Amino acid sequence: MSRCGDVYENKVTGERAVVLRGDEDGHGQPGLVHLTARPHGAVVGEHIHPQFQERFQVISGRLGTRLDGVERTLVAGQEAVARPGAAHDWWNAGEDEAQVLIEFTPLYPRFELMIGNMFGLANAGKTNAKGMPGLLQLALIGREFQDVMRFTKPPQAVQTVMFGLLGPIGRMRGYRGTYAEYGHPHGHAAPDPAVLAIAGLAPPDTPHAGAGA
């Protein structure tokens, strides 16, 4: 269960996400996250989300995006929407931190569990320099969270065969699809009041102001 102020941070990829509205306090509304991407930071790779839409609204800095093969650089006030099944990628395209409001429609709790595991593996030194686990670990993560996120490379048919072959070997060597020690927030922080205002939300210690962005 995610709630306002939960923090997920990936020290390898340079992502820090503060939950503004989670499933605990969202009451069926879309999820909202304040993402800070450090210079040269980037998501782990191009991917799709089969079950939910992801909307990126840049608050400050420059966010590079690739959506269905089309690249753009977004600045403050601009946005991009990745609908379910749309291939997308993003990275910090500037020399300063990029501040981004991300909305998930509908809120999909297993996405939080996947982020906790992927970020946890990276922070524990169990990924490469881009935050990607090794093949045996990836086979189990990929099968466990195929309803949440699928990488676009290699092709899905190849991934299905590869994960099917490598998954049992990974389990024999002690790898798992989820880890209890990673499946929770990495901390808690007071959300930025200015970002809450942009999202149309009240500070967490006062009644909710609005439905969100």
C-alpha cells in the first residue's frame, strides 16, 4: 500500500520518486508521483505498460522522451502521454535536475512492488551501470511482472522463450522474482508544497483540496 510521502530511489539510474497520491489515500483516483531525475539519469530501458497509462508533466528541467519511436525534449509546462501498450522511454536531457509530475491511470499497485524490487536490486549492486539485472535475475523479474512492464528489446517472443529457459536456472541459483527486503518504500519525505499545488493536492496533514492533475 503506497501513501503520500513514500520515497523510492534508484541510486544507479538517478531516479527519486516521491508518492503524492497512492492507493492508500487515492480513493480510486489516478496515482501521482513527483519524479526527480538527476543529470544523465534515465529509466532502465524502453518499455510498455500493458495495464495502465503514464502521463509525464515537466515542472522544471528538460526531459527527453521517445514515444512510439518519436523523440521529443519536454520543458516546463509540456507533457507526454504513454497509453497502455505504447512503447516509451525517457531520460534527463539537460545539465540540471529534471522535476516531473507523473500520473498513472488507473493506479496499479503492482507497479510499486516492481519499482521497489528493481530499485532495490540496483541499490544493492546487483545490476549493471544502467540498472538492468543480469539475465538470470531478469528472467524471473520479467515473468513475475509481465502484467506491469515489458521491455521492447529483445522482441516479446524472444523474451518469452528466453525467460522460460533461464527462469528455472535462476531459481536453482537462488534468484527470485520478488524480494521481501525490496518490496517496500525506501524512505518517507514531506512532499514539496509547490509540486502538491501543481498537482491540485493539499498538504497531507490537511483535507484534500482537489482531484489531482
